[in-house]
Amino acid sequence: MFTEKKFKSTLNLYQKRIEEGIEQLVPPAETPPSRLHRAMRYSLGAGGKRLRPVLLMATRDLFTPEEDPVPAAVALECVHTYSLVHDDLPGMDDSSLRRGKPTCHVQFDEATAILAGDALLTYAFELIGRYYRHTPALGTSLIQDLSIASGSRRLIGGQMDDLLGEKTNYTSEQLKNIHLNKTAALITAAMTMGARIGHAPERDIQTLVQIGKCVGLTFQIIDDILDATSDDETLGKPTGSDLACGKATYIDFFGLDGARSQARAHTEKAKGLCQDLPGDTAFLMELIALMEHRIQ
Ligand code: GRG
């Protein structure tokens, strides 16, 4: 067990390494065309929790600490940030607030936000190619994990189905599948990429895939609960949007208490699976528990 103080200081250390990694590895704002690089950095720097890169680094630390996880962690945050920039666009969620700040298309303009998202996505793969070229097998598997998780059958496909869901009556099983694709896939990739950087055996990678699915589902259920029960200021983005655009959520199917108990069940399953992993999993287990109790 971690004390709360030890957990927070470890989390801060990971987050600090990620902030430094973003600062050092992403092209400076003045790189031409500077409007584009300013927009990329604006969205990357706009106060995210860095959950996915922290998961990647903490998972790597369960195994062999030989390879540097920071470039992969930054690449993952670039993909996550691109997805948020595009999700906020008028053609998708049409949101003007993200992480308590104007969204990229509001701060810059729509065309710049589209290009900044495109550039963040592309840059992620440049980073992995550049920093893991000395270990080609590792580099290739990182590219595979990240491209599959962010591709048309996972993140982008999940987003497509989610948008179609505004006009379709999905079943709870279909809703779960959307969330496995839209939310859990990148979270799972965080864990498998971390494990690959630590040269984990395939057996442990398969356990992490199961953990990632549970963590992703918990994360999305809590997202639904917060959208319905929190306020714009606490969340740093507009609340009540699911109801406003007629999207089905876990609360529609299971009620608030039912949704909460599903989140708890997924969290407990993930923590149980952590016990099958090697190394000191105390931090990872606390991080997983935090997802269920997050308020933003
Ligand atoms: C546009 C291809 C494409 C995909 C968009 C990100 C996304 C898919 C949809 C956003 C809708 C949403 C609320 C999804 C729930 C999961 C999620 C990605 C939440 C935001 O992630 P956090 O809370 O964000 O980790 P921060 O700001 O902390 O980085």
C-alpha cells in the first residue's frame, strides 16, 4: 500500500518527466509555420492530467528499466491531444471549452485546429521512429500498438459509432463496445506500450490488455457520471452535453447507482489482475483506483 503522500509525490514525478519530455521533444512554438506549432503546443500544454503517459511509464517500471519510456509517453499524449482537438471541432462535439481553456479552434481557428490535430497525430509516429530506431523490433511493436489503438477499428471507429449513436438506439452491449474502442483502446495501448518498453513477456502483456479494458470502461463510466452530475467549472469543459445531444450513456441503461457499481466492479477486476503482474504494482493499483474516484 502507498500512503496518499507517497502516491501523490510519485505521480508528480511522473507528470514532471512528461511535462519536460513535451517541452524538449515537441517542435518549439517558433518553428515555421509558427501558428501551427503554437496551436499544437497550446493544446498539448493546456493542463491535461497526463493519465495515459503516466500509465505507460508506471507499467514500464514494473519490468526492465533499460529503455527510455518518455518519447513513447509523449507520442501517446500527442495522439490523445489530437483526438480531443478534433473531438471539440464544430463538426463533432462543437465544444468551446476544454481543460478550463478555450478549445483549439476557438483560440486559433477551425482550419488551424484541424491541422494541429493532424500534425500531433503524425508527429507521434515520427517520435517513435526516431527514438526507438536503435531497437527496431521494439519500435515496430510500439507503432503497431499505437496505430491499431488510434485507427479505424478502435479510437476513430469508436468516435464514428458514437456520433452515429446520436441518431441510433444502441443496446448496452453496443455502448460498451463503443467505449472499448473510443476510450479503452488508448488506455490499453498505454499499458502494452509501457510493457513492451520494459521487455515484458507476452503473458504479462495479455494481462495488461485485460486490465486496460477494465480501466478504460471505468474511465468512461465515470466520464458519463461526471457529465451528468458535475459542473463546467470543476470539469473544465461543458457538462450535460450527453443529454443535450441525445447520446446514450451508462446512466440511461443502469441508473446512477448502477453505473457507479459497474465502475467499482471493473476497478476491482483490474486491481485483482494486477496481482498477476511482477514487480511492485502498488502505484499502478492506486492509479487505477483514482480513476474511479476522479472528479475531473
Ligand atoms: C476525434 C478520432 C477522434 C476521437 C475522439 C477523445 C474522444 C475521441 C472523444 C472525447 C469524448 C470523451 C469525453 C471521451 C471520454 C474519454 C476521454 C478521452 C476523456 C478525456 O480524457 P482525459 O480526462 O483528458 O484524460 P485530459 O484533459 O486530462 O487529458
